[in-house]
Amino acid sequence: MALASLAAAAVAGDPTASPGSAASAPAPDLLTGDWNGARPWLADHGVVPGLIYQGEVMGNTTGGFRRATIYEGLVTLTLDLDLQKLVGWPGAKFHVSALDPHGAGLTQKALGDVGVVSSADAYDGVRLDTLWLEQCFCNQRFSLRAGVLALDDEFYQTAAEGVFVHADFGWSSILGLNVPLPTYPYAALGARLKMQTTSWSYVMLGVFDGNPAPAVFHDPSPNAVPSTDFNKHGTSFALRRDEGAFLIAEGGVHFNDPPDPNAPPASGADGKKAVKATRGLCTCVKAGVSYDTDTFSDSYDAALISLGSANAPGRARARGGDWAVYALADQELYREPGTETQGLCAFLHGTYMPPDRNAYDFSGEAGLNYTGLLPGRGDDVFGLGFAIIHASSANAAAVRDANRADGTHFATPDFEGVLEATYNVHAGRGIWIQPDVQLILHPGASSERGNALVVGLRTTITF
């Protein structure tokens, strides 16, 4: 989940839930309450502001390349407008969000892991995050969103992984490692069309700028000229032909969804309250495919060049375009009697990319979470998950060949794994406290660094 979207989710009372974009009446789980009735009045007129502060202390106790303890934080400010309520524009919504990440990240300070140990980790500085307008039409069956968009606000979204701290959970790990994507904290110009094919299925199509921060992600093309555009404040909107475009399509089905807490109670034809039907266990399955139109360097050649091998070519071979396929499934396994959200849920997700033009070719995540595990703690969430990032066969072959040719002893890249256990405690109105433990296997996707044990505490406050 994009961290900038947490404020929208928190309006619904759960900072780990998948965010919605519609302006709706705020729930009471906010530290500052309803401002003596001002918040409900604003929501009734289509205005929903959001503010979240997230802070975390994390320490590496062993492994990586050094021991260290850090503090980092993130301020997220959002504003959602229902333009039909506000100005009478049917089916129109507006959204803007801004970020202020601050503090040192443990990945850079001590671990060197490719997956990033915290989903909040980003460079320091205030920046525009997202800015878009959405129009619904054909009786809400279609919606078109355009502006400055973050891919991970809608695509590859999963409620089951929202509780985890490590960045591998909640978004396809290798897509962000191999392709310069518009994901947190780098949004980009783009457009998204969504069709609600039935009440239980949908299809989404998206097109985005090919590189939102060229100096950060670099151009993947062979012998590309380095850029100085870091897009530090999120306001660089240049569309460059040589960076191509990122295209994505996703479809999904969902059954037995929990009821909307903001929806009015249903009533029968006689005006009496309807009897609530027994709901089955919730299921959500999604699949997608993406394509980047840019030119990419051959991963075998690029690895030899980066190692300075005697076998390295003068220039990496060019590969036209890059693609990925992914699938994800969330399944409710058990729901406690008399509740709508308490119980056990499982998830299984995976992404594949071609090894001849990518340093990593597969990533996967699997795990469980339980809401209301302890008696009297119905809002708390416990999560146990495992994630893996696999180095491509071409990348590994290049390192082995370079070692033979040059007499070097570079560690052959293989995989990076993450085992995380976390418990998110609803400590009070608008306050969540989350102890977290992570075991990072092969940080940096090789055995060069020792396995790391990370212990942390995250606090989330929704104002």
C-alpha cells in the first residue's frame, strides 16, 4: 500500500485497510475526534481531510554489514473531495496528498537489503505525492482517473498484507526493483480506466510516465546518459519519449465482501430493518500483466560490465521492452461467530519477469493474519508472513563467469528472503502501536552478508 493512501484508509477507522478514494463520512477512530461536529458537516458537503503521523524505531541486532538503530517518520496529508456533494458535479472526485518522510532508513545504514526493511523508508523532504481527478459514468460502472498517480494506490492492492512493515509485502517487489515505477514515494503523470464488470468482478487499465525520477532510477537502456532530474519535490512532470511508457492491466473477482461500515442499514419493502443474511468466507483473486515500452540492457551483459570483468562487452545488448505477470489471492479461512472482520485470513502472491533483461526474475509473498486474536482485543491484528526475491539466472551466470575469467570471488546472487512477525495494537482512539520482528535472509540477495535480525516498533497516529 502506498503510505500516502493511509490517511484515506484511516478515515474508515483502520490504518492497515486498503484505501478508498471516495470522500465519505469519517468514523470515530481519529485522535482529534469529530471537531465538535465539523468533520461530519464537512463530509456531508464532500470534504474529507486526513492527517497521519507514522514513526518507527528499528534496530539491526545481527547480520547485514553493521549493527545500528534508527528512527524514521512520515507525515501524510490528504484531501478528498466529492465534487457532486460540493459543487453538484455528478460522479466526480478530486484527491491530493503530500508527504514528509524524515529520518535514516535501516536498509541504507546497516542492512543493504534489496527489498527495503520498512515500507515508510524514503529520502527526507516535503513532496507532492498524488493529485488527480476521477470521473464516474454509466451508472458508476466505469471510472476514469487522471493526473499524478501512484501505481500502488490501486494495482496489486491487497488488504491481507496491509499490516506488515517490510516493503516486500503489499506490492510486487521485483517490479519496483527492475522497472522505474511510479510507486511510493514517486508518483507520475498517468491515467487509469476501471470497469466494474459485475458486482463481484472488475477490470482496470493504466498508462503511466515511463520514469518519474530519472536520476534516482536511472535509464535502463544501454549507455544511457545520466540524468540530474531527482524529482525531489514531486513536481517534475516531464514526459520524455526516450523513457517510454508503463502499461498495466489487471482483473479480479471478489466474493462475500464484508459490509460497508458507512452504508445505511438495509430495509425491506415494508420499511422494517432487513434481516442480515449469513455471509460466506471472503475471497479475492486478482491477476495482471504489465509492459514497459523502454529499451532495457541485457542483464547478463550489464552484470559483467558492473563487475568490470575482462569478459564484459563494450556495450550491453539492447532488449526491447520489459514485461511482468502477477497473481494474488486473499482468502478468509475462519471468521469468529457474530463478527464481520475478526478471524483468520491467508494470502499468496507472486510475480514473474523475464531473466534476460532483469536482475530479479521472481518474487512471492505468503502468510497469515488474524484480527482479534486475543480476547477483548477485537481490533488488533497479528501477522506472520514470508517473502522472497529471486535473482535472475542470467545475473547469477554472469557473476560465476566473471569469477572464472578474472579470478575474483564475488558471491553469486541467489535470493533474499524475509520472515516477519508483527502485532498491530489498537492502543486508543486514533493510535496504533506495532511491535515487529524480521529475519532477513541473504540481505542483498546473496550470501555475502550474514542473515539479519531486525527488531522494531512502529506507531501510527490518525488525527
